[in-house]
Amino acid sequence: MRWKKISDAVVRRLPLYLRVLDELAKHKETKLISSHDLGERAGVGPALVRKDLAWFGEFGKQGVGYEIEYLRSELRKILNLEDEMHVALIGVGSLGAALTRYNLRRYQEDESFNLNITALFDSDQERWGEEHEGLPIRPMEDLNAVVEEQHIQVGIITVPAAQAQTAANALVAAGVRGILNFAPVRISLPDHVHLASADMSLELQRLAYYLQDE
Amino acid sequence: MRWKKISDAVVRRLPLYLRVLDELAKHKETKLISSHDLGERAGVGPALVRKDLAWFGEFGKQGVGYEIEYLRSELRKILNLEDEMHVALIGVGSLGAALTRYNLRRYQEDESFNLNITALFDSDQERWGEEHEGLPIRPMEDLNAVVEEQHIQVGIITVPAAQAQTAANALVAAGVRGILNFAPVRISLPDHVHLASADMSLELQRLAYYLQDE
DNA sequence: TAGATTGTTAATCGATTAACAATC
DNA sequence: TAGATTGTTAATCGATTAACAATC
């Protein structure tokens, strides 16, 4: 599939829409949804919902709305969630271990959740061979080989801040094309590798701002 | 302090700037930084750095730049990070426990990090009384009392998706004014309570989009 | 003084919202 | 047919960038 230059603001909303549709599909109460209703549930205006979807095709019927199952399946195609995506996690401290557990559980419980952590790495020699959720903790030296073998496309970084850039470099060198960073530092990546970040301390500091006065 | 309607886009960048300044202050190699250099390290254009800061005052000197220590201390005031902020965490599963550990460590190691988890809650009776990182796990019934006693202003939600809204409601009722949500659902809050979210699955789904073709 | 860099205004760019013809 | 809702274009709104006078 190929659409030219969709803005990131649009791409960020697609998973929100998908989540609403997943929920509705599960309950099977209705077959149809309007842009108004979908927008309300996703926290987005109705015009924006229609505009976002229109970038990718015509999925609705005038006067009727969108068929939930159909739109859901189209969104899964658009987001590239049809095939399983393999993920490597670097840094099996308590946060890394928790995310692994959390992800595995979601993967097992939700048949349509295709994002799966399949390999764990840690630089601490003491941990090598240890198992978490059935996965062995491997040395960083194995990264290249495992990424190739398991067709890993994404890496999650849960190492301390000081080691995050090194971990990112190793992932990039191994051929990963997306990185989700939990470490509280900015990491630099070449243009062809995409970055997502989940930086709790930035979010908390932002909240602190809004707690002032009033 | 009171500035009228600063856009959220601006507020989100302030912690990035602060992080750069913290780092520079630690190494003590230079006393001054230009908007160009600060922007480069934070991943933001120089004009935008100056414009962002100018919302709050005049912190630089023409021809010279910004004094690192001074700007850092001003940003800490602006972001409301001077006083300690107490945080309650709801849902002490592996993720909640990991975040507690992670936060406590940061709090202990970094003298200027003032965000501190001081109370843990879980709805599972089995866990009550159990200790994590020196904090007892409490029943939700205690929330109101503890929030008041400990002057808790922010709540972190790490319960399963199905219980996230209930947890949020309880936090709001207890008087919390900011919530950081890790559960993969949208939660609704009254206008006076601010929301931050760290939703790993949304980020991974977004990455999946960018992994397509090329 | 000459060079550098701020604070700020004006210009540009991009994203959201409003409006409406098409049509189910 | 009448009512509803899409897809899309035009209008608005907001955020970023460029430019430059002020001044250290």
C-alpha cells in the first residue's frame, strides 16, 4: 500500500479509531457507526474523522455511515497490523520485564493483537540465560543474528538513560526499522528508522505545570 | 505564577529544554548556551526556543545567550517543579511495581527530581498490606484519606483497561488534579483534571504504520 | 567597534473546522 | 420522497519559521 506523505498527526489518530472499532466489534450491538459517533468515542471532531479516513479511500456510505467490521479491517490493513510484528526488548530490568509480561498477556488474550516481543537482551552477563516469560535473556552480541533469524522489525529500549543511545545504535545496526524508547533521554536515529517514545518523566513534568494555582 | 493560555505544544517542550539544561549543569563545561545550541540538543528550531521562552519572560542577553543555571532554575519555577509533588499509584501489578521502583530510584539518585510516588493502591484484597519499595499496598477505600493526608496531587493508573475509568473516577473524587494513564483505553475526566498518557500499544501501532514498504 | 544573539513582529506553513453538494 | 451522513472544498485557526532591529 502506498499513500503519499500522510501527516503524523493523522497517523496518530488511526489507532484511536481502530480501538473504538475493536471495542464495538466485540460487543456486536451495532453494525454501523457515523463519523459523529466514532469521533465522540475517540475524542476527535466528526469532520476530522471523515477527513482522516478520506486520505486512504472511501469507506462510508452517504446517509448511512461506516460499517464497523469493514472499516476495522481496512484500518488494520492501513496500519500494517495484519501480519505479526516481532519485537526485541533491550534491558530486562523491572520495567523491561513488566512490559514483556504485559505484552505477552495481551498477545495471548487478544487474537487480533499482532505485536509480539520475541527476544530479550541485556548487557549484564549475570542475566544471560535467565528466562522471562519463557524467553531467554541474551547478550547484545546475539542481536544481529536474532534480528535476522526472527525477522524482528522493532526494538523496545528499557535500559538506563546513559545506555539508551548505545542500545539504539545496536538496534539500528541490526536492521530494526522502528524503536520505542522508554529511557528518559532523547535518542538520535537515522531518517529511515522511526522513533516512538514513552517518557514518563516528561509527562509528569508537564502535569506539574498544569497543577499550578487556579 | 500566572501566564495566560500558554499552548500545550509549548508546555510539552519546556521539559525537553529543562532536561538539556540539567545535563549541561551536571557537566559544568559551559555557563552559557545559545538558542541555537539548546534547540539542537532538544530537537527544536532556534527561533522556536526563543519564542517558547519569551512567553514567560526575558531570560537571555543579546549577543550572549542564556545562562544555563539561571535558565534552568527559571524553568523549574515555570514548570512548578520546585516543591515536591506527591503521587499515588493505582494497580500494583508488574507494571505498577516496576514504575514505583523506577521512580523511587530516580527520586533517590537525582536530588532535583521532585516527583515522588508515596502511596500504592490495589483493588485485590490479597495484596493489601504487602509492601513494595517500603510502601504498603492499600485498599481503594483508603484513597480519599491518604490523598488528603499526604497532599497527593497526581495519580498514576496501571490497572487493566476495564478498570481504568473506575480508578480515574476514584482519583478525581479524592481530589487529585492530574492523572497519568498507562491503561490502553481513553478515560474521561472533568475539565479541571489534567490527563497525560503513556499508551505503549498506540505507539507500537503507529510504528507499524511506518514500517510499511519503502 | 564588530560580531553575535536575543526578543519580537511579520510571513509562512500546516492542521482543524465549517459548509455543502452528492447520494444513500 | 425526506432525512441523514458522507467526501470534499473553502475558511479559519494556530503553530512554526524567517527576518531584523535592539543591544550585549
